[in-house]
Amino acid sequence: MYKTLKPGLLVLVLLVVTMLSACSTKSEPAAEPVAASSGGAGEADQPLTKVKIQLKWVPQAQFAGIYAAKEKGFFADEGIDAEIIPGGPDIVIEQQVVNGAADVGITGVDSLLVSRDNGLPLVSLAQISQKSSYRLIAKKSLGITDPAQMKGKKVSTWFGSQQFQVLAFMEKNGLDPKKDIELVKQGFTMDQFFNDQVDVATATIYNEFHVVLESGMKESDLDVFNIEDAGVGMLEDTLIAKKDWVDNNRELAVKVTRAILKGWNYAIDQQDETVDIVMSNVTDGSTTREHQVTMLEEIAKLIRPEGFTEQQVGSFVDESYTRTADIALNYGLIKKAANLDEALEKSIYEEAVK
């Protein structure tokens, strides 16, 4: 039986989206065409339409498919001049999209549902990641072998729109994030964890977990809590847009989606080349090629898991979406049951993969 969130946690969740709910929801004008570059693929004599794509994090292989789509000309083939906007720990993707700072964005499904629950007119165009990647990790020397032992500890996670799985994990295990733990904002490095500024940190299996291992620590040095195994794993990276932007630019939405899905299949099939593309976009000194190789290997398993065909990349698996929505409701992340028929623009994905 699921537990519901205590009132204090509802306040925590609502604080994240309060500033978003006041954003304008008026119709967006069609995207502005820009001149085609002389080296672009596709119809070189036609103007390209500018589309701004907001990432949920800094440039890395988590977004390899988007970078591949730009580098290999898949966007240009669709008549699109794609501007890829990096994210970070202080960027709220939903705000960027609702305010028009970006046309489409990448966010977690949990965050999308919370935003919609608070009145933001956002929809998903395609489901990029098919599984939860979240882990909570602690140094074995601390003796945190059970979630109950996190009580009174400092637990770090990302804020903005990426904390909801951790909140649900705490509630599932009888912990009130407002009272039982000290919830700490996690940065985009693992320095807080390495320097013992926090007791428990959040890590994705494709990124931070391997950062820790690459530092010299072994898995045997860690106590690892798998969010998916705990029963509160929610779908993550999904492609979102504002509903009226989609209505006013349906053909463009299909083209953007098609280019990104083509980019992801290319990235998964041509990983060595794609890592080179990613490395040309990362901040100098922020990562290594070896780390990005590992990241792309892991993220590929989430995007095109075993049994998935190329055409299924980006598809909406009803069972997974229903589970995510049920967890969000049962743990109080959303106040009313999500209307998935309205949240998912399945026709955009279906048209994109024809």
C-alpha cells in the first residue's frame, strides 16, 4: 500500500513550481525562419526554421542523440536550424519552455506531471528514456545499509525539477524530507560526496555513479539504493513542448521529433563517432572521453533497451507511464490523477516514425 506525502512535503514540491504556475499560457507564434547555411543538408535553397532545444543538464552524452542530429544534418534535413541550450542545476526546464526561452525541452516525466498538475500547459512529444537511472549512494564506512538509517543525515539531490524520485523514495521508506533528513541541493559535481559534506548523494547510473568509481572507489566501498528496485522509479528524459506551440506548429513538432529520434538511433549505433561529437560540445576540462564513452553505453540501455527496435525509440509504453503517474499521485507529488491522454501527444511521435 502506498503512503501519501505529509503536508510539509507538499509545500516542498509546490515551492518548486509556484513561480511556474503564474507563467503566461497564451498562444505562441510560429517559429521564425532563418537563412539556411551554405553547408547545410536537405533543401539548401530553403530557409531553415529556428528551433531552440533546452537540455536538462550540461552538455554530455546524456544528450548524444540531439548533438548527433545537429552534427549529422538530421535537423537540417527537416529544414530546422537547431539551437541546443545547455541546462544545469539551477535551470527549470518547464519554465524555459513555458516562457518561450525554448521551443522544446528535455525533462523528467515526474516533473512534467507535477508541472501539469499545477496548471502548466506542457505535453510530451516522445519518451526518450524508458527506465529510471537514479541511485542513492553512501560510503560504506557510514553504515547506512537501510533507508531508515538515513534519518538525521544530509541527503543531496538536484533541485529545480529533478528531485521528485528522491522525495518519493523517502516517503516510501517512512522518512519525511522536511523533518527526518536534511535535504541538500546537489551541484553538478560529486565534490560534496567526496568531501563528506553530505552523507547520501544522488547518482545516475550513466554519470555520477561512474564518476565515483573513476575516482578510485569500488562498488564494494558503497551502499547503493536503487530507486527502480525500491518501487518508486519513474520515467525520466522526455521531450516536451508547450501545448499551443504544438497546435500552431504540428508539422514542425513532428520534424523536430523525427530528427531527434534519428539522432538517437545514430548515436546508439555509432557510439565511437558520437562520443567525438559530444566531446566537441562539452566545456573544456569538465569531463573525459572515457567517461563519456561509459555514459553513452549506459544511456543507450535506457533509451533502446533490450527488445526495442529502432522504430520504438521514443515510444510511449503505457504501462510505464501509468506506473509513473500512479507513483506521483500516491506519494503526493501531484494532487489529482494525471490525464495521460492529454499529457502525451502520441500523434506527434507516431507521425515522426512513419
